[in-house]
Amino acid sequence: MMGTVKANRPVILTFPDVGLNHKSCFETLFNHEDMHEIVRHFAVCHVEAPGQQEGAKTLPAAYPYPSMEQLSEVLPGVLKHFGLRSVIGLGVGAGAYILARFALNYPDLVDGVVLININPNSESLMDTVTSKITDWTYTLPDKILLSVYHKQEELQTNQDLVATYRHYITATMNEANVSQFLRSYSNRSALEVERPVPEGNINVRTLKCSSLLVVGDNSPAVEAVVDCNSKLNPTKTTLLKMADCGGLPQVDQPAKVIEALKYFIQGLGYLSSASMTRLRSRTASGSSTASFDGPRSREHNFSSQG
């Protein structure tokens, strides 16, 4: 936990993507000066999947790595452990999927979710074949980086950031554990959410809380995020497609992500006095799409190490 839990406010609960831990995924965002306004008002709880924390030991061979569904089912216990009433979820990639499933199954525990690079679908046959090919031709760090950037050319044009994250993966993460988390994410089931239809079926399975979907316009996740947006309630969902941004918007353009986060939290009834720069928005595809111009923490892990 970071900060002091306030009785009348939710806690921000983060969950990072495959190949990242809470530091490498969110440190740039939370260390940004514009984020101070938020963390002054909200405690933060960083959660990681088993064996994904910095310097983790290799999980025992007999340890059955949990599925995405099982990881989401652990979160109510995390809230109970820390005495938390409800949360605002902030997840990236696999973490976004886990938080979305948690919000679907435990709507009373979630005030809202910010989902970066969310993919609500299971892997297609083509995805599986492509994944097997990349297993043969790429190292684990490069495979993860290719999930952030479309092509080898983009890896070349973002050399500094790529070098930083390759170092994070190789020097601070346990690659055997990361491979297990990646395999679990690759075997995920579809969220099976459906957009409610006015004067039709309004009791479909969908997120009941407010949702902010975030993706860079150059990210490999664009199609999946747009698809997710089309399946959610348009009155409670905002899609933020960030211009000139790749697969790490919280790192590439943290100030713009924070600005959107402030507006989102304000929409939940908090931060009414937060200072925010002007945000230009437009409406598209049946939901709102925002368009942007170009203290020490104790982490909570699901780890069961031996």
C-alpha cells in the first residue's frame, strides 16, 4: 500500500502487464508531478501476479500457475486483507483483463476501471500460430516488446525505451515466471461482454462501473481496445485513443494519461477541485472518445514462492 486509506474513498488498485512489475509499468506515471494531485487524495495498492515482482525466485516446478480467471478471483481477498471497501482499477494488458473480469464478477467492489491495452477476446487460431512462431524465433524479452510495438522498425525508432524495458525484463524479472504468466494470459477465455440495447436486452453481461479505455494509436492493441469499446455500455465508457503514441501510453505520454485519469475520477464524484488543463473531446462510435494533442510503497503479490 502507498498512502493512507480514507474511509469515504476507494483505493487505486494497479495491475501491470506481462513482463512488467508495478515499478516498471507504473513508476513513470506515479512519479510524474501531475499525479501528485491524485495520490494526495487516494491510497494506492499495487498488485502483481505470482513470481512477477522484482528479483523473484523461480516458482516451484510443482506450482500450478493460476489462470486469468483465478487471478481475478484472488482480488476480493486482497481487498479484505487491507480492509478496503472498493477500488478504482488501473491495469495494463493482462492486468487490464484481470481487473475487467474482477469488475464483472464483483461490481459492488469496483467504482471504476481504467483499462490500458485491454483485449476482451481469447486468442484466435491465428494468434496461437503466430505465438508459436515467435516462440521459435524470438527471445522472451523481444516477444514481449513486439506485443508493445507493431514491427521491428518501431523497435528501431524507439531504441532508448526498448533498451530500458529489455533491461527491466532481463535484469529484474524472473523469465521462467514471466513465461508462465504469459502462457496463462495466452490461454485466457473471452470476457463475453455485450453492449446493452435500449428497449432491448438491458440485462446483458457488461461492466456496470464507469470505464476508461486507453490505447496509443500506434499500439498493436488498437483493434482489440476498439472492439472492447463496442461491447460496453456507451453511457459508462470512454475510449481514449492517444495520438503519436505506442503500446506504453502511461510511459510515453504520462501527463496526458493523468489528465484523462483526473477527469475520469472527477466523473466518479471525486477531485472536484483538482487543477486540470483543458481537454478537447469528441463523440464517436456510440461512446465518447477523447482526443489529445500530439512515499515508499509496500507491494502486494500473489506470489507463492518456495
